Amino acid sequence: MIIVMKADLPPESPDLKQVLALAESYPGITTQVHRIQGATRSLTEVYLVGPTGVVPEAPFAEFECVEKVVRITQRFRSIGRHDGGLEAVGFEYNGVHISQDTFHVFPGLCAVDNRENVEKVFALLKRHGIVTTRAGAYKPRTSPYDFQGHGSSCLPFVFDLAGKYGIKIIAMEVTHESHIDEIRKALQESGNATGVMLQIGTRNAQNFELLKHVGQQTDLPVLFKRGMGVTLEESLNACEYIASGGNRRIVFCLRGVKTHLADPHRNFVDFAHVPVVKRLTRLPVCVDPSHSVGRRSAGPEGLLDIFHVTAQGVITGANLVLIDVHPKPESALCDGPQALLLEELPHFLEDVAISRRAYEERRKRASAPAAATA
Ligand code: PEP
Ligand code: MN
């Protein structure tokens, strides 16, 4: 059972204490308080854990400070919407608000290779007013002989440059729990020059111990990539490992699924699942067109397949876009064939803006169908 308190309730509110005391008076019930800081208001939710079947709703609903009482369904207990009972409020991290309503593009390097390239990318982002990026330091590679990423050694210069160019969030994959501590330490040593969203790659989508580790820390949000060979339901359940650990600042990322039916693309694009994930869960949804398409081929009109696929995700309401860029893709140490050139980024951003405007227009008409057709 989840008790949603009225917006902007102070954490020290005596009313909240009374609600907690009442909840804990039922046998076997413990409580967890979650505060969600949105762009304009803060929301408090009280989770009742234990045998809630015998706990009545009415005594809680009577409190002045309670907005509603929601019975949770078994499916997606922590991330779910529970038959529409919960709204998706999102979260704020390092000054950036991320929710099912916001929109951010994360262009960046698949893998950090050298300081010069990181600086070129960050400087370009600054020119475009972009404060969100991706940068891989720990790379999970199919072959042990391929470049594995520079690991913790590159973090100091990546974070320093992020501070210099006003980057607020870097999506950065971790493949082992020790990487979380390394990132946290390097962030601290940089004077928290930037923020990091821990990325769980598709290969680790069912690495439950890693999921528990990123879920049990609440400093850093998590970008979870769906498993490339498992169902959507299984990927959402994997996210439950993160959320049930206590970290609810999660973004769900679609990145295509592996099947030869995707040929000639690297993965079969699954962006039709954007509205599905938004409906089933409270999570903001990201799309990664680079790892879906995996190549720089273009349609006859001259638009790269990566542009087309991005449009599919954005026009259906994706909230984030991860996109690989590289100053010299031919010399990239990882995934060069799918990277956009830096000079292609302005066109990409314009193209993305067209799809986002179309989504907003479609959404407006859907919420006021009579007005739209009058
Ligand atoms: C990545 O984003 O760098 C990556 C390895 O992606 P995925 O886990 O989706 O393959
Ligand atoms: Mn990659």
C-alpha cells in the first residue's frame, strides 16, 4: 500500500509522523518514506511493507495531509503505476529535471579515448546549450582483446572538463560494483564538478547482484538498458531490483533487441515500447538509436537510419536520447561505425526538435480531441 501525501509536505510534519505511527501500529507493518523532488513541487510517499492485506485504507484517507491511498498490484511493485493510481513525477538530479514529461538529448562518446576528444565533444555541447552527455569509461566488450575502456584513470579529466563546460549529467556504464565507488570518489575529488547517472548495459540487465548494488545507493540515478535477449517484462522486473533496493531515480532505456531479423541493423528497433513502458511504469524512457542501428547507412533522401529511428522514439514520447558522437569515428576505439560526426550534431538536434514538436502537438490533440477537431 502506498500513501501519497499532499504536495510540498515538510519532512518534519507532525501529520506525517501520525500517519507513520498509525501504519506501524498494524502487526508486521514497517514503513519507508520516499521524497520525490519535482521541478515545481516535492512529493512524499509512504510505502507500507508487510502484510498490508488486512490494513484498511479509510483511516489514512481521513488525514488532512493525505492525497490518496493506493493499493499496489503485484506487478512492478516499486516502479509500476498500479492501475493508474500513481502519477509519474520523475526526479531532479544536479539541477536537471527528468520525468515522463521532460526531454533531454545525451550526445557523447561511446568510450572515452583521450582528453582532446572529450574536450571537443563537451565544447560542442556547450555551444548548443546541452548539459547532458554520455561517456564510457568501463566498456563491456564481446571480445577480451578489444579496448576495455580506460576505467578510473580517465575519470579525473572527464569530470574536470565536464565542470569546465557546464555538463550536469554524464551517463556512464558500470560493469562491477567497485566502479560505483571509483566514480563517487573521483566525483568528490573533482569537487562534484558534474553528476553521473550510472548506466547498466544490456549485457548486465540481469546481473542481479550489480542491480542490487546500484539500487542500494541513492546518490546517483540509474539508466537501465533493457536486456537485448529477454522480454520487456523481464527487463522491467530487473528494474524492480534497483527500485526495491531504495533507489527510485531510474530511467528505462530501449536500445533494440538482438535477432538476425534486424539485419542490416545491429539490433531490432523496439521503440514501439516507449508508450508501453510509460503506461506500465512511472519511469522516464530513454531511446538509444546508435546501439540499435549500429551503422551510418542512410535512406535515399539522405537522412541516416539513426535519424529515422530516433524520430520513431521521440515522436512517441521518449524523454531522453542517448546518441554516440565522435570527432573522428574512423579512429574511435569502440563503436566508431555508428557514431555521428561532430558536424552532424546540429542537423541531428534540429531533426530531433521536429519530432519532439510533433509529439507535443499529438499529445495536445489527444488530451483535447474536441477542441482539436473543432
Ligand atoms: C553503450 O551504451 O555504450 C552500450 C554498451 O550499450 P548497450 O549496453 O545497450 O549495448
Ligand atoms: Mn557502444
